Amino acid sequence: MILNTDGLKPIYVQIAEWLENEILNGHFESDEKVYSQYQLAEMFTINPATAAKGLNILADENILYKKRGLGMFVTKNAKEIILAKRKGQTLKHLIFEMVHEAQTLQINEAELLEMIHVAIQEIKGDGK
């Protein structure tokens, strides 16, 4: 992953989201230790305090837990927490923006739903 240092999203948030993706993709399982703040700092060439802030976001959301002296570990229900958060926040926000843009472009509901259907088929690889 390459961090976007010119964007609006803080680096520590990007680190947290990257770790969430690693968990969702099965690179870290329940009760498995994740990278330390120093490992993350080295991987992404950032300040360890910035990396720690990203880890702490996930700890505050009960996605990670701390074992004193050992580091941060993935909670048992981390995937479910991440999925619920993204459905409730990220996806809802993206859908709102899409619907708003469709209205601006005078795309009606039927056209928008057809566009969504086509996109789903393309992602599935059906091409229908």
C-alpha cells in the first residue's frame, strides 16, 4: 500500500483502514498479533507515533486488543465489527454520494439501478 500524503484523509486513518483490509482479507486471524507501531513506521516510512495512533483507533473500536508487553492482537469478532462499520458508514456514504450525483445528472432511479446491475455483473465477471 502507498499512503496518500497529499489527500484529505490523515495518515493514521489510512493505516487503520489498511489494517482493517488485512484482517478482512485473512492476513490476520483472531488472536493473531498485528504489526507493531515500529514495524508499521518502518514499512510506510512514517513516525511511530502516527502508526500508534492508527493502531489505537482499532483498539478503541474493539478490532484490536492490547497484551501488555506483547503488542496488539486481533479480537475474535474483528471481521464482523469492520463489516458492520463499513456497511453502516462507508457504504452508506458512497451510496448517498452516488444518488446525489445521479440526481445532478438527471439520471432516474431505473437508469441508476441498471447501472448498478451492470457494474455488479462486470465485477462478477459475467459481463452481462
